[in-house]
Amino acid sequence: MKDILRIALLIALPMPGAQVRIGILGLFHPPAVTLTARSIEAGGERVELHEAVGVRAAGGHVVVTVGGRELRGTRLAASGPARIRIAGRISRAYPGNVEISAREGVLLAVVAMDLENAVAAVVASEMPHASPEAAGALAVAARSYYAAGSRHGDFDFCDTTHCQLLKEADAEAETAARRTRGRMLFYQGTVVRALHFGSCGGRTFAASDVGMDGSSYPFFAVACETCARHPERWEARLPVTAVERTEAARLELGRRFGWNRVASNDYSWERTPVGVIVHGRGHGHGVGLCQRGAEGMARSGQGAESILQHYFPMTNIGR
Ligand SMILES: [Zn+2]
Ligand SMILES: [Zn+2]
């Protein structure tokens, strides 16, 4: 029975060549974008594109202006590679097909990407120009994170640090993805949602230390040499009477007082007449792979596998 379960789990995992659906540029709440693609389908028509087209939201409809005409539908499908530009804000290329819908005057774009392309984009976005072995370790973690399953409703993952930061891949990150192709972290036969973060205060946290879900993999507090030697320090002043060390509380403070005001979960705090002063070390939730520590290990000659074994004890690497 146990073996049958295990086989079923393995079959359920996305194989190389699998796709992930990622909600993109949602942070910008764009009412309009400029889209470049090979062709689009909207309002029951399919049109080959030779230049960028304007796409805007009209309530719950998507309106695209192409060749002097307006096509209107509830959904626009673009065959990629695609580029989306939000005037004055951002322009980003995506190696995949893009679907655009609209809700209350805001466009929602979702790209369907090959898992391996998404992994390369995460590596380039989270650790630009990392050493090859650190990039390799992050590629395995990023792939495992995606393979552990969807976190949203309308799409699988978003492109922010809520899931994994996803901008554009570069050649170095593509190499890291290719060298580790298909490899993932497993704990007791199940792929691990392998969390990672910017830097720690010299020691990572177990999931339970910061009130995060450790039911499928508990994570473990491990020493981090690079950050212990040179922690990244920060300070925040907040108009509250107390702070609680959980990731949920940190995110709530971010929503109230500005994103990343409490930059990590490794801090001490003191009361003042007008609030609290928080003295902290590191950036991010502190659970899983420390990117700065991984870079330090890579520079001291350690391979991707030792980096992963260090930050994810009791796991094994497989396909
Ligand atoms: Zn997300
Ligand atoms: Zn660290």
C-alpha cells in the first residue's frame, strides 16, 4: 500500500517539460499594457502581429487595438514569446504564451512557461550573477518550490516574493537550470516546497520558530557562516506597542507601515515613548536556503549539493 502511494505521488509530480502558470505584473494593477507576441486571439478572431498592440481593460472586458480596429472579449490569448510593457513602469519579456483577462478595469496577465524556463528566471531574479554552484543550489530549490504545487486560484504562482520573484532569465541562470535539470529536493518521498530568502542573522529558522507551516517539511535551524561573520543589520521604528516574531506578524506590519519595514524575523526590540525600535539582522523570513550564505559556501569551494544538504537537512536530491 505504501509503495503504491509513493508511486502515485511520483506520477503526480510535474516532469521536465511541465508548465507552470504564473500571474505576472499584478503588483502594478495595470489598466492598459502594450503587448508584443507572434499572434493573438480575442473576440473570436485570430490575428498575426507584426508590431506591438495596445491592450486595455474596459470593466470586465479586454480591448485590443490592432490594425486600426478594436477586438473585444473576456479574454485575450497571445502566443509567445511575448513582451509586456506598462508605460513608464516596466517592460518584460516572457518565453511562453500569455493570457490576459480583466477585472474591474484592471488587466490580469498569466504566462504559461516551461518549468525549466521559470526556474532560470527565478535564479536570475533572486540571485543575479551568483556563483555557479550557488545558482545551481537555488535552481534545485526553485524547481522544488514550483513542483510542490499551486499557491493561487486563477494561476499557480505569482511573480513576487510571495511565491518566487520572477523577472527575466539570463545566460548564467539558464546554465544553472540546465545543469540541474529535473533535480528536486525530497523529504520522506515527497517533494519539498524549498523556501529561500536573502540573508539571515547567522542562523536560519525552523518553520515553527516563526509560525510557518512545517507539516510537509519542518525545516531546521542551521548555522550560516557568512551571515554570522558579517550580518546585514537594519533598524526600524514603528508606532506600535509590541512586535511578535512570526512571519504572519511581519507581513502584517509590512502591509501597515510599508513593505519590508521589518526586514527579517531575526531581531530584538525595545519600547520607546512613541512606539518600538527594532534592531534586526538579515533580509527575508529566514526559513530554508539563505542566498547570501549559499553564495559564501560556493565561493569557499562547496558544491550545489553540499549547499542544499546544509540548508535542507534530512532531504535527498532526486528527479
Ligand atoms: Zn504568490
Ligand atoms: Zn545566512
